[in-house]
Amino acid sequence: MLEKMGLTREKMQMGDALFFYQLLFPICNPKKFGIAGDPHHPYYTEVTNFSNLCACTLGFIGGQYSHAFKAIKVQELVHFDGVIVRNSALGRSNGSVYQ
């Protein structure tokens, strides 16, 4: 299955972190990958959809009585999660994400 998803000897040796991260948390919708029998469920696309839906129902998107709110994009969520991994999980800033 990993070979179908693109795992190669080179990726194993160079430690392609984003490849392995995407195995756990797919950045794009796995239904559109074209891999037969892919057991993954969408992660970031679903988080984005539900976050924007929540903001819309609360009146942040399209509402007239709130602050300006831009719809959340998948790229922003991946970048934010990357900040947490680089700073907190690896102990580089002693858990202070907002430094």
C-alpha cells in the first residue's frame, strides 16, 4: 500500500517528513488521489469545510455585525500545524508557540 502511495527507497533515506505527515493527515481529499483501495479519510479539507461552516453559521462570514473574516484555507491550517510541530513538539521553544 505504501508503494502505491509513492513511498520509495529515496524518500525513506532522505526522511521526507511531509510525505509521512500526509499519510497520517491527508492534505488533499484522498478520494481524488486515484489510488484504488485507499483507506484514508479527508482531514484538512474536512477541517476547513467545518471551520468555515461554523464561521458562517455564527455570522462571521457574510454577517454585517462582526469583524472582517476571511474563509480559512487548507494552506493556513497546514502551516499552523507545522509551526506547532517545529516549535512545541520538538522542544525548540519550550512549548511557547506564540513567542
